[in-house]
Amino acid sequence: MVSLSKKLRQPIVVVLGHVDHGKTTLLDKIRGTAVVKKEAGEMTQHVGASNIPISVIEKVTEPLKKIIPLKLTIPGLLFIDTPGHELFSNLRKRGGSVADIAILVIDINEGVMPQTVESIEILKSRNVPFVIAANKIDKIPGWKPNPDTPITISLKKQDQATVKRLESLMYKLIAQLSNYDISADIFERIRDFMKTIPIVPVSARTGEGIAELLAVVAGMAQRYISEKLLYVEGPGKGVVLEVKEQPGFGTAIDVILYDGIIQERDTIILAGLNGPIVTKVRAILMPKTVTDIRVAKTELKTVELVSAAAGIRIVAPNLEDAVAGSPLYVVPQESEIDKYKRLVQEEVETVRFRKDVNGVVVKADTLGTLEAIINALSKRGISIRIADVGPLTKRDVIEASLVAKADKYLGVILLFNVKPLPEAEDLVKKENLRVFSNNIIYRLIEEYLQWVENEKKLELQKEFESLVSPGKIKILPGFIFRRSDPAIVGVEVLGGIIKPGVPLMKADGKRIGEIMQIQHMGQPIKEARMGQEVAISIKGNVMVGRHIHEGDILYTDIPLEHAKLLVTKFKAMLTQDSIDTLKEILKIKSYKDPEYMYILKNL
Ligand code: GDP
């Protein structure tokens, strides 16, 4: 056991959750607590990540010794500094995640929200175990804050009523989570942490519960995923989190190393926009050991060798095209370069592709976000023609406009954190294409789906309006304005709707011309509905006193195809008076054409 523990690396921890539920505050609190508790020489800061050594975790969890007996053998916890989905999706590796364990933050007063559900889905799909931090307990009415105290101790100092409130919120949360197939419980009551997800009540603001949260995360990592943490002293494996300019050095990449070792002058392979990049490490940078974590972000120093797990910045030639979310391998021998190139290529090809199908065009800033969007679209059955990283190009737009000609709903462009190149933008305008752009994945997809729904509704509405609608009118006695050429009479709409252009018939089915214009108070109007009294002019050889008479009932003369559509496709859009009128019309029409009878039976 002892020899094994020596080879364990620290688990990589990510924080996820709905916006404003307190991810950033919680991370700050954890790092802040660590800074306070650490002693000189204990390195806590990495690039893009914060290392919390085991000695610090032991100090923070010291008051819990009696409550949670914990003998830790992992060397610490490596927290990824940026919370949220986008970063998490870039922590990708074949068949899973570089993150070993996650903290899902849920505001206990708000409960499960859309991004909570999204986080659960993404954690499940990548098989990452997680702990729930039920945050903002200090907002519970009556809560007496006990800064930086374990929750178990702070609870003893609360009123009975406050404890009851917390309990009832916890049960509400547990019930909500069960709707998403998550079996969760208060951490103290759990025996098997693999079957039940622990919930730790915390306040990121006051620091209450942070001790328990760290203890549960460390304990779970050590107990259940230590095989994954067995550290191999072989060639390093990592993932590129960010590509950025490093003043004085050119382009650099921020990397999370999750296995093995990387050294200066190592040959590394990673994905580039135009194929795999093979290059040699010029320098590895890490923050200087300082006490203030905010300073550590800017002051870096070179290190010769780093072993997993670590967050590092790598400076090397030819990194301009490097893609965030890409796997990174240290090549053990020059002869294996081709093998590793293929490995990178294969991993990237499942995410970046062009297919000859009618589907949407997706461009994203990183492989991870691209992959998350692909998954979200696929889950909804939306096909994809182009999935790629980088700005929108003219070629992408040409492809989208090809699709648009075949299927307007799929001939669209989805952009995540990338912009169109100028010539692409011009072409988008010229081709009148729809572009959706949002920096939150679920919003991007929602916006697109909403648009599709609205367009389909509009299209349906347009088709509905193009049909002859059911209408029944009565010629009002005493309101004959003109007898013929054209006849103009006052009518009352008894049911349904009348519009200019619709043919009319009498109650015996005899056609008597078409409505030319409808007027109300001397103004032409587009339609008249049940209860309205209007004047209509009738086109065709219609003479009042001969073809029609005062007091006559007239109906709109609905063609067979229109009648079929009204009953099969648009019934839900018809008002009750329209349906009643339609029944009367179908009955009249069925004297001459029995097919109308068949439609009537289905109404
Ligand atoms: P994020 O979007 O999930 O990263 O949320 P933030 O960490 O930015 O927090 C959102 C807001 O909630 C901020 O105003 C925080 O100060 C506040 N907040 C976060 N945690 C707590 C907490 O435990 N208690 C209280 N009262 N407020 C909190």
C-alpha cells in the first residue's frame, strides 16, 4: 500500500454548475483557504490550475478528524482554475475526461437549473464521478454565519428552525435530482459513494462546509479512482486548454499534463488547424512560488521537468495553429513520430469533419466545445455537414447555401466563440443565410431550435391562410348598395371567416361568384369574422334579386383539397364556429361529391 501510494498523482478536479450558483466564489474560497493554511515552500499554483497539497487538506480537515476519519495517501488535489462547461469540455481525452472528479455546484435556494442538468449530462457521458456542493446555505433565513467552520460544527450553533429549513431544502434537492436519475444523499448518510452521490452543504461566501467538501472529494478520489491516479513515469500525456501569445516567446500553449513526464527539448505532437503539429519544447513555464495567488498568474519561471498532474505553459515553435482541446503527446523516440501523428489525427477526426449530407455548419473555437455542440445536436437528431474549429470561411458559407437550397432549416451556420472572415460575412449577406452565434452552448442550440420552430409555425400559418376558410354569411335586408356589376351588399358573418378572393355558394351548393372586396366603415379590410357586419362586393355575373336575395345565407365554397387539409392538418387552428361552419359546408358539398362526406366523417 505504501509503495503504491508513492506513485499516486493528485486527482484533477473541475467545478461545474449553473450560472451564478457560485462556482467562481467556491473556487476562490478553496484556493484562498489553501493559501492561508499553507507554509512556505508548498507550491500551490500551476498554469490554469491550483494545486492543493495534502498537508494543506489535512490542516483544513483537521477539525473533522473525529467525524470523518481520513488517512490520505494522494499527494493533493489539482483544481482547474476556470469553472464551467466550456473548459470541462476541453479536458477531453479518448473515451472520457482528463478530469478525475468534479464538484457540481447547486444554489440550494434555487435547486436544479438548465445548466445543472447539462452538467449532469456531460459528467455522465464522460463518466466522471462527482460531489454536489449545495451552496449559499448562508442565505437560508435565520442562518448564523460561522466563517470557515466545518458545516458539522456550524450546524450545532444554528437554531432548530434554521436546521429544519436546511433539511427541507436538502430533501427538495434530493427529490429534484431523482428526476434526473441521480440518486443523491447528504454525505454523512452515504455508505457507498459510487452508488449514491454525496451532497455537502456549503457556503462559498462564509467558508462553512469547505472542510467537509475537500474531505469528501479527496476521500472519494482516493477510495474509488486511485487506479486512474497511478502515476506512470513515462512520456507525458496532456490536453491543450488554451493557445495564447507569451510576450517575448511567441505562441504558447497552456496544457494540463495528466500522465507521465515532460521535459525541455522533448518532441511533442498535438493537433493544429491544418493537421498534426510536431515540434520541440523550447521552455516549460510555471508560476513562481508566491503567497498571493493573484500575483502568481503573471509571474512565470522556466522549469526543466514536470510530472503529472500539472498545469503548465509550453513554449515551442510552430504553435500558431494549435487547437485548444487537442490531445498532446510527448514522443518517446523520433521513430514513433508517425504513430503519434496518426493517434492525434484519429482522435481529432471524430470531432472535425466534413460530410456530404444536408446538415448544419458548425464552427467553434476549440475541439472540446465543438464536440459538446456535436453531441447536443446529434442528441436532437440534427444532422451536421461541417464540424470544425476556426473562423467561418467562404467555403463553409458556400456549403451552407448549398444545403439551404435543399432544406432551409438545415442550411444554417452555428458559431461558438468564433467570427466570420470578412469575405465569408459578405457571402452570408448575399446568400441571405441564417447565422446563430452564442458563447453559451445550450443557448446557441436553443436559439437555433427556436428559430426552426417559429419558421415552421409561420410556414404553417401561411399555408393555412392560403386556404379557403369556412365562412357563413347572411345578406342583410335593406342593405343592398348595388344590384350588379359588381353586386354590393351588407352582410353579417354568422360563422367562420370571410376574405377577399374566396368563392361563395348558396345553401344548395350553387356557386355565385367570388368576394372582391370587404369594407367596414368605408375602409377595405382583409377579413371579417363571426359577428361582424360588413359590406362585400361580389365578382362574377351576380345580380341581386335574381341570383341572390335579401336574407339569403351564403357559404364559402371550399375546394376538396382545401377541405382535406383543413381537417387533417389544420383542425387545431380552427375556432369552434369555423368547425361548425365547415361541417355545414361539407354537408352541402357532399350532395354533389361524396368525397366531402368522407371528410365530414373524419371531422
Ligand atoms: P458562478 O457564475 O457560478 O461562477 O457564480 P459566482 O461565483 O460568480 O457567484 C454568483 C453570485 O453569487 C455572486 O454575487 C457571489 O458573491 C454570490 N455567491 C456565491 N456563493 C455564495 C454563497 O455561498 N453565499 C452567498 N450569499 N452568495 C454567494
